[in-house]
Amino acid sequence: MDVDFLREAYHRTRKDSAPGIDEDKIVQRAVTMLLGAIYEEDFHEFWHGFRAGHSAHQALSELREQCVGQRINWIVDADVSGFFPSINHRLLHQLVAQRTGAEERLINLLFFLLESMTWRPAYSENRHVGLPQENYDASRILAHAFLQPIDTEFQPEIKEGRYARWADDFVIAVPDQQEGRLVLRRLEQALEDRGLFPNSAKSKIVRAQDFAASLYPEWNDFLDKVHESTKNLATLPRVSQSTFDKKLKSFLAIPKNERLKTWDRVLRRFYTESRRKGWIGLI
């Protein structure tokens, strides 16, 4: 990692006390490029969140194959409560230092940038926790790195192809509900060791077919394409606003009595991608 390159990118965009959005994006891109070059080689095939060519549906397809082959009908679907705001900087600092071998001053500069881009209420103290989340891929790379030690706790499931994760959503195929409860307890302990906690309202053991339906694959797959086309304008075809609008309308047309609990999560994805595209008025 080149400290001069990062510092130059930062100072070039921080001459004023209130930099513009475009200037912040230059800094974000510089940080993302540097981190991505290092951490991409660490990304395992079971990490699917926020990665080009990877999606929740790809993970589900892989898990479905394993479930059929091993006659597994249950899924542990676990979510971390307040994940990005809860990431401990001290632990993350240690992980970055161990992996990159970078100088202390560079790592301190990285965390200074992270702090400056993390929104907090004016009355709150900086508790050295939390990463900026929306539209900031460097945070997502670091989030994967932060959860890597938890992945290592599930080597048996990984070897059998029964484990997948995208961002802070864990999906583990289990033979029965009793095994599912044991897996949830293991995951809870691994999260607590890093100052994290499972979202009790969203973490559950469900039948594999019910879990598949809850992903709304038609719309999530479309949103994956929108996300990737926004990041890679030079190499991927653009998604038009009219196409986006039609897809959103078809999603909103799902009758209320047929909407699953994850419907709101997909709607939030539509909102996030519309902001990335500058189509704020759509929602």
C-alpha cells in the first residue's frame, strides 16, 4: 500500500472544510483500489456479498445443490444486529495490520478517513466503532475482513459446501432443527467474541424451500445487475431508468397479503440503487 498515493488523494480533495460529493468519491475510490488489490485474493468462494459476479442467488443455488445431494431440508438464516455501526476499530486495525504489513502511519490515515466519512449525530461521541456503509465499497471489503475469523469457526460446513455468507448474512444448511440450534449457538459465540450480536428478530431456522422464496430472486437478481452496472460503466451495459421503473412497479404490485418478511429489505435495495443512479424521485 502506497501511503504517498493515499495521502495525495486525500489532501487533493480536502482543501475546503466542506468538500463536495464528487471529491469524496475520489478519496473513496483510491482507498477501495488499494484495499481491493490486497484483499481480493483472500476472498473465498462462499463470500458472496458486494462482489462482482457474486449474489445471494448464486449462493442459494450452490446451497440448494448441496441440500439435494445430502438430503438437507433446513437452513440457518442469521443476520448481525447493526453490523456496520458496530465494527470495532481496534480489532479491525489489528486485522489490517496483520494482513497488509503496512506502516502504522498509513493504517492510522486509513482509519482517519473512515472516521471522517462515518455519519454520527452531532451529540454522540466518537467511540471508535462503525464504518460508513452506503455506496462505500472500501467499507464492504473491510467488513469481509472483519468477519473472516468467524468463517474459520465453520470449517466443517465450508468443506461440505453448506456455508455461505454475503456481507453480514450467514446461511448454513443443516440436516435438522436440533443441529440448527447448535449452529446458531456457535455463531452467536463467535460473533460475541468480536463484539457483535445476532439479530434475534431475523435469525431463524427455516425450511430450505421457504428460504428460497424469501429471497425474491427475480428482483434481487435485477438489482445485482443494476449495482454492478453502476460500478462498471465502462464494461457493463447500462440499465435504463424506464427499465428500473418497470421492475420496481412489478415489485410494488405484489399483494400485501403475499409479501414475505424480506419484502421490505428488497424495497430498501431499490431505494439504495435509485440513489446511486440519481433517480431519487422514483421512490
